[in-house]
Amino acid sequence: MLDYSLNILGTEWIIIIFIGLIMILGTKQLPNAAKKIGKIMYEINKAKSEVQSQMQDISNTNLSISGPVETERQKLDTIAKSFGVNVTEKSDDELRKIISGKMGQKNKDESKKDI
């Protein structure tokens, strides 16, 4: 007997919830509540799309490593090449300074976008 009373379909639940909202909020507050819910959904979708675009930016980097990097020099060469730096005739310290400068520029450019 309990099984028959709980056999309600999806559209019937929506109607029941809508009537409950009208009873709780009243007809005057219902439009304001709907606007707030709409704004919340907009902000959620905006944040979701922003995270997705950041993830795509990360996945679209030019850095391609075919195998494991064995030495520190190979790591520096790979990172420097991904920034478009010519690695010939440069010491490890020079490459570190160039890479840190490029990374600092990239972070500054990203922070300017946020402003």
C-alpha cells in the first residue's frame, strides 16, 4: 500500500515543490527568489567556464617531453625551449635567470588580466 502512494513521477514532484514554494514564500517573494536563483546559476556557470578555459590554456602549452629528462641541463634546455629561448652557448645560471624572468613576466601578464 505504501508502494502506491510514493509512485509519483518527475513532473508531479516539480508541481508539488512549486506549490510548496508558493506556500512558503508567498506570491510576492517568489519572483525575487527566482532572480536570486538565476544569479546564483549564472555565477556557477561563469566560474565553471573560467576553470575550463584555464584548464585548456594549461593543456595547450608548447612543452612536449618525449621521455624522461635525466640531467638538470636537459630540464633547463626543455623549459627554455618551451619559452622560445636559444639555449646554445648559455650557462645553467643564465638559463635559470632567463626562465625565472619569463615565468615572472607570464605571472605579471596574467595578473594584469585579472584587474
